[in-house]
Amino acid sequence: QVRLVESGGDSVQPGGSLRLSCAASGSIGSINVMEWHRQAPGKQRELVAVITSDGKTTYANSVRGRFTASLDHVKSMGYLQMNNLKPEDTAVYFCNGRFGTRWTSAAWGQGAQVTVSS
């Protein structure tokens, strides 16, 4: 089973930057796809970024041009670089994806709180 741990959340002012990390451990095999989701208070969880094992990325319109997803296959890590943060980016951020030859997903981790406020 794959275990995911997000880190790097913090409180920042609008216009600031953060880099979130997602550490995958357990029976990973390989990271085929990594997704970044976020959930703001009172809202449904939304998908904000997807990165495939060969580096292809897809972003939600709301974050395109500001967020960049990346992978480190050696360390089994995923990253989400977030620049020019806005108050509407405030949310708990979660990673997940598809791992190994069976393309299994993982249980959701605890997430990383990102708060953007002046």
C-alpha cells in the first residue's frame, strides 16, 4: 500500500510563494501519475494539477501559469510550486495519484494547509 505525506503548507501574504512536497512510501513501484487536489472550507475537493511520469502537466484554469507540478522519481517525491498566491488559493492541499504496475491509488494523507491572507 502507498502512503502519502504532504508538507510545506504555511501562511503567506498575497503574491507570495510556497512549495508543497508529497512523499510517497510503501509499495510504490513507480509514480505513474501524481495529482494535486485542494479543499477550501465549505467547498468540494477540486483537482488543481496533474503530472504524468514523463512530465506532462495539466492545470486547472484557476492556477495555470502560477502553479508548477514536478516529480522526483529517485526520491519518490512530488512537488507543487505555487507562485503569486491569492486569497482564493487558501485550502488544504492533498496529493494522490496512480502507482505501480497496477496503477493503484493511495489513501488520502492529512494534507497541507495553505493560507493566503494579508
